[in-house]
Amino acid sequence: MKLKSWLLAATAAIGLAAAVPVAAQQFESRTIRVSNGVNEDHPVGAGVRAMAQCAAQRTGNRMRVQGFWGGALGGDLQATQALRAGTQEMVVTSSSPLVGILPALGVFDLPFLFANEAEADAILDGEFGRDMTQRLEGVGLVNLAYWENGFRNATNSRRAITKWEDFQGVRMRVMQNNIFLDTFRNMGSNAIPMAFGEVFTALETRAIDGQENPLVTIETSRMNEVQRYLSITRHAYTPFLVLYSKTLWDRLSPAEQEVLRTCTIEGRDAQRRANREGNDRSLQTLRRAGMQVNELSAPEATRMREHARTVWDRHAEQIGRDVVARMGTELDRLRAARPGG
Ligand code: TK8
């Protein structure tokens, strides 16, 4: 190449480098794949977009976060195993399917654990959540934040659920989790464990009668197309874990790790906001779509909660009695400080 052309090219390259903020120049170009079992119009989409925008801004567009939706990279457990194998960077997953990896996570599956979102946030974002994050690191998973799947409600094609006995004989899909299996068997349901990606088709073909999920998931998974009854039971609260493969995490620079920690928290706040705003909207949408909606009365919710208490006793050992006891102590402290909840 002639000297003049070379000088021109070199000048252009230096000029370009100078255009990228110095801070950004410390970042490699990298695409981070994050797997999700829900669809992109679910509030998790708002969280991933906020996280991606934050990462791009802080790295001069060198760190790209790419979402894969509807279980395209596999269901919760399958994607999580890919992280542990170091073949995928991130997943947003319910905690429930991971109890085979870390039994202590089962504490979040105990029926009627949280009374409201404020309690859930205080536990998850506080000392209890940090302890669980530390336990996850021990099994090759870096939990960057707790996002919100939310309070779970029941849908089915056979009858309105007005009291726990109405579950009798209903073939209810539950997550692949022994506490959910027990909770629904204990109410007389024929509980069937199944990965989330198979649920819509199983409902459509009547292989199962019902399932249970938060309102925004029921709506964005179009379950009104294959379910007649929606019963507001709020029988459990599921967190989403935003996990990074520890194997791949350890190869990141401290600066990249800092960006991801900061941006996953920004994503958390956007996702929780979208989830909570979305719940009311989803309920109206599902009503308009023709679902027959009922809410458990307070006395029947109390009866269901009391009936489910036996599940707590049966699973405390497997979860870890210390973990269950700490959760109880933390919740008692929160409730004493905020009697109104
Ligand atoms: C989505 C799942 C799902 C969960 C379930 O990846 O399996 O019912 O509530 O939303 O995590």
C-alpha cells in the first residue's frame, strides 16, 4: 500500500478509536445470549431491553445482550444446565425447576409463603436473597438479580375453583418441582409435572385440564385460547433468577462484570414495574377474551392456606430446616415492622 494511502488509513483508524469514549475502549466486542421461556411481550422483555440498553451505553455498544424467547434455547432447567456446562451465558428462569440442583431454592415454592410483593422484594433483595445467591455460586451459577415471575393463579377447562376441594380430579400441570406436585396432589388434583414449553399444546389437546401461572404469563402465553376458567388464588409467588454461567463469568474482566451487575439491576427495576403494571391489564384482557374469572373469597383463601400447611412440614427437611426457619424469622420481622403488610 502506498505510504500516502497507509497514512490516510492509519489516521482514520486513530480518529475512529478516539471517537469511542476511552472508558469503552476497555471492553471487548461481545454478544451475551439470554434465554427465556416466556414470550418477548412478557414483562421479562422489558427487563431484557433495559439491561441491553444499559450495557450498550456503558460499553460503547461493544457489549450486546441478545434475548431468545419462548424456550428457543431450551426450557428453564435445560438452559440452566447449559450455563453450568459453559455453553451459554445467561438465562432468566423460575427458581422452581432448579431444586434438583439446589434443594434450598424449594423454600420459594412453599404455598402461600409471601403475602405481597413488598415482602418478596424485601426477602429477595436482602440478606436472605444474598445468601441464596451465594449458594447458587457453589453450583456454578452467578445470580445477578431476582426478577419477578409473580403470584400464581389457576386456570382450567372444567370448573371455577372457589375452594380447595374444587381441584378434586382436575389434571393440573405443575412445574417440575416436588413441592408444587405435593401442593396440588394435597388438594385432590391429578398433578402432572411438565416443562413450560409443552403446556399450551397439552391444554389445547386436553391432555391436561389446567395449569397455574401469574396473570401476565397466562395472557402473553395466550392461554385464554385453551382455558375457560381463571381463578385468582395467589397460592404461591415465584421469583425469576437472572443467572450467568460461572465458567463464562470468570472469563469476563472486572469492568465487564460490573456493567452486567449494574445493568441487571436496572433491568430488574424495569421488569418488576412492567410486571406489576401488567397484571391488572392482563386481567382485563383475559376477561375481555371471554375467560370466566373468579377470585377466592377471603375465608376460602384462608382454608386453602391452612390446608396447604402440611406441605410445609413434609418438605422442610429436604429444603433445609435452617433455611425454612430463617425465612420464617425474616418474614416475622418484616410483618412486625409493617403490620399492614
Ligand atoms: C418460563 C417459566 C414459567 C413458569 C412455569 O420460563 O414453568 O410455569 O412459571 O413461566 O419459568
